[in-house]
Amino acid sequence: MLEIKDLQVCYGSIMALQGVTITVPTGAIVTLIGANGAGKTTVLRAVSGILKATAGAILFNGEEITNHPPHRIVGMGVSQSPEGRMVFANLTVRENLLMGAYLRKDKRHFAADFDYLFNVFPRLKEREKQVAGTLSGGEQQMLAIGRALMSKPKCLMLDEPSLGIAPLLVKTIFSKIVEINKQLSLTVLLVEQNANLALEISSYGYVLETGRIILEAPSAELRKNEKVRGAYLGGA
Amino acid sequence: MTEFIQQLINGLSLGAIYALIALGYTMVYGILRFINFAHGDVYMVGAYMGFYLAPSIMRGFGQKSIASGIVILVAAMAICAALGIVIERLVYRPLRNRPKLTVLITAIGVSLFLENAGQYVFGPDPKAFPDIINDHAIEGLGDLTVTVSQVLVLAVTVALLLLLTWIVKKTKLGMAMRALSFNPVAASLMGINNDVVIAFTFGLGSALAAAAGILFAISYPSIDPLMGILPGLKAFVAAVLGGIGNIPGAALGGVLIGLVETLVVGYSDTIHIPSTYRDAVAFAILILILLFKPTGLLGAADREKV
Ligand SMILES: Nc1ncnc2c1ncn2[C@@H]1O[C@H](COP(=O)(O)OP(=O)(O)O)[C@@H](O)[C@H]1O
Ligand SMILES: [Mg+2]
């Protein structure tokens, strides 16, 4: 479904990604793990069209989307919950979700989608009329995911949904990700520093180190891999 | 007391015009974090559009009829909206990722261009704005002098403010404006085409400036190509006073500047400030805000990103 081929991205003269290849099959949860600064966010930003690829290709359902404008990529069915959540703090929860549905023309289906989301994240229902800036970090993360879902994506990319959130809530959010993946048969590309949990819920994983994929394997194997255990799973 | 109420009414109708212009400054600042110094000149173009269109529109819709008034207003607003969109597209968009100072200096260039092109195209001499309404003092108010044009200025301003509030609060594009002003990257991740929203914002602000130009010309029927400079600067001060980037703030700031200016002129003998200093009032206010409350009356603290 989503194919990233030999992707290169530069910030000025610094090459942040030096040929990254990742494949996300339809319906799967694939994870991209790596330390802070490895280039994970850069990958997602390039897929979303916010950063320009200097070389390589990004294909979605076989169609090339490399360097398309962000709104076209969302329109094709690839959305993302960005690092740091980036909810619109000046808008209400409901308005944030409506912004997620910005490109959709089928207004009459919104009510059902709101129902679905509020069922998955009841906290959002309670806070519906509240300004998003007043939400806790965990609630904002739910909102960011919900907002990305409101575009009815075929492929959802999540950038560190565990960042800065209480461990208990992280568990809940990850179980919701699995739930959504199953119920909507949604393809998920999950970027995480929290490799433990990410490898638990994904079927396949990639390890990114300073702009290169150094390892890839089914998640169960990665969890047993010595190197991964040492560097990303707290050495246990 | 009558005297004071009279001054308030005069100040309010002047302030309404500043408020309409100030909204354009503040909306553009809200999404692009820069001051469009050419905005006052769009107000001037609005007045001239009214000047040129009025005769033929009044032939079609009736001399001094309400219909004519509305058509003149809407036509000038539409033309200036297009002008604002063209300016953004041709001048500001290519500079979108350049340093703010570059864009600011360019805006001053656009302003000078419009002022000089105005002198060339419209002629440098003041022109008498045609009578598009039956302006006279409303009877039965005792010693108060309230003119039809004053009432009209206030009524149109209130109507436009309500319309703007509805657009910003309730429509999809208005919501996108607010989203974009908070975080442009997140906005584009929603599928919002930021270019469209930015163009829309310029169009909206320019249309309001055109409305201000028409309303001014109805009240003070002499227009010239440099008429936008001072009201433009005062409206900019109004936007800063209200809290730049804050829409209700711009409206409030405009009204306050209009009121203070009128009161200073009206009571110049009592307070020993010569009425010829009227234009200095706004700038004195600007210095005071920058010293004591740089975020403005309604501005949030996190908005100092010039
Ligand atoms: N806007 C930027 N300008 C310059 N360098 C950047 C920018 N954003 C990220 N980088 C650099 O690119 C590398 C990858 O960053 P990033 O993709 O954010 O990593 P990750 O998400 O894995 O933590 C880092 O070395 C970072 O310093
Ligand atoms: Mg990151």
C-alpha cells in the first residue's frame, strides 16, 4: 500500500535521510523505531509532502505521490498524527475534528464518524465543546489521532503517540490503535522511540539510525534481536 | 452632556471606519505574521471604485436609492477583494519563506506603488465623491446632530462585523483561517490548502477596507490618492492596541482610536492640546501600548512573533 523507496531528504546541506526504504502492506501495522534524531519524523514529513524529497520515490497504492502538495496527499488517503500532537489549541475539540474532515464532501456521514470516535475515545466526547488547549497531553494525543481519522484515511501515520504521556494512558492509546486498525482495516505506520510497545502491536519493524535503515524484520524477531534489545529495549 | 454625547457619536462613526481597516491588518498578521502596509491604500482604491462606479450604478438602480448604495458598496468590496488577492499572489507569495523584514519592506514598496499609481490613474487632485445617499441631520434629537451618514456608517459596520464573525466562527474557511493562524504545518496535514486560505484572508480584509473607503467617502466626500496613508496608519495602531492578530481586538482598537481622536479635537481647549495634533493622538497611543502592554488589550502573550 505505502512504499517508500530509497528516500533522501536534506536540511540545507545536511542529509537527514540517506536512502530509506520502507514498505507498509495493506491492513498491517508497521513500526519505525529509532533513537531521538534518527530521522523518523523526517520520513513522515516527507511522506506527507511537508518536506521535499531530494531523491527516491514514495508510492501509495502504486501511484507516485513524491513531493505532491500536502493537501493532495491527504486527499488520496494518507493522514498523520504529527509529533507533539499539534492540535489546534485555539479551536474546540469538535472544530479540531472538523478540520480533520476538511476535504470530505460527505457531511451527512460526519455524525456517524463522530459517534465512532467518541466510542473509541469517550474522553473526547466529554470535552467536545472545550478548547483543545485545555486538554491534558493524553487527551490531546487522542484528539490528534481522532482528527487524523476524520479524513477517512486508508493509511494512518502516527509520530510518537507515546511522547510525554503517562505510561498507563500510553497502554490505552496503543490498544486503541490496534482496535482502530482492526475495525477500520486501516493501514498504520507507527513511529516510536518506545520500541517495546511498538514492537508488541506491530507485525513488522524497521530500525532507523542516523538516516539509514540498519535492520528490518518481523516485530517478533526484532524483539529477540540482541542489538535491538541492547539499544532500544532498555537492555533487558 | 449633550456636547459629550455628540462627541461620542462622532467618535464612534470615525472609529468604525478605523475598525474596518484594522481588521485586515490583524487577519493578515494572524496568518502570516507580517504587517501588510499596503492595506491603507486598498482602502483608497475602494473609495475610488465607488467614485467611478456610482454614476452608472445609480442610473441602473436609482439615484440615491438603497439598492444603489448596496450595489456600489458590494462592487467596490468585490473589486478590492480581487486586488488584495492579486497583490498576495504576485508579490507576497513568492516571498513567503523569506525573512520577515524582506516582506515588510516589500509591503512598503507595494504601498508606494499604489499611491503613485493612484495619482497617475485617478489624478493627483482631490475629487468630490458623488452623493449616493440623501445625507442630512436626523430631526427630533434636540441639540444633537446625528446625520444619516453617521447612522449608515455604524449600521454597515455592525452588519459587516457580524458577517465576519459568522465567517470566522462558523464556516469551514473561517475555521481553516484560525487553524492556519495557530499552526500552518498542522493545517496542511488536515488537507487544508494554505495558499487558498491565505488568499481568502487577503480578499476578506481588502473587502472590509473597501467598505471603509466607501463609508468614509459618504461621510467626508473628498477623496484623493493619498487618503489611505493616515487612516491606514491609525488603523494599524488600532490593531496593535486591540492585540495584533486578535479580531475583536482590532474592532475595539479602531473604535477607541476614533473616540480618543474625536474627544481630543472636541475638547482641545479644555485639555490644552491643539486640535491640529489630532493625528498625533494615535501615535502617542501606539508608543504607550508598546511601552506598557505590547500584547495589546485583547492579545495573547504568545503572539510576539514579528
Ligand atoms: N528543521 C530542521 N532543520 C535542520 N535539521 C533538522 C530539522 N529537523 C530535524 N533536523 C535534523 O534531522 C535529523 C533527524 O531529525 P528527526 O527526523 O526529527 O528525528 P527523529 O524524529 O527520529 O527524532 C536530526 O539530526 C535533526 O537534528
Ligand atoms: Mg521525531
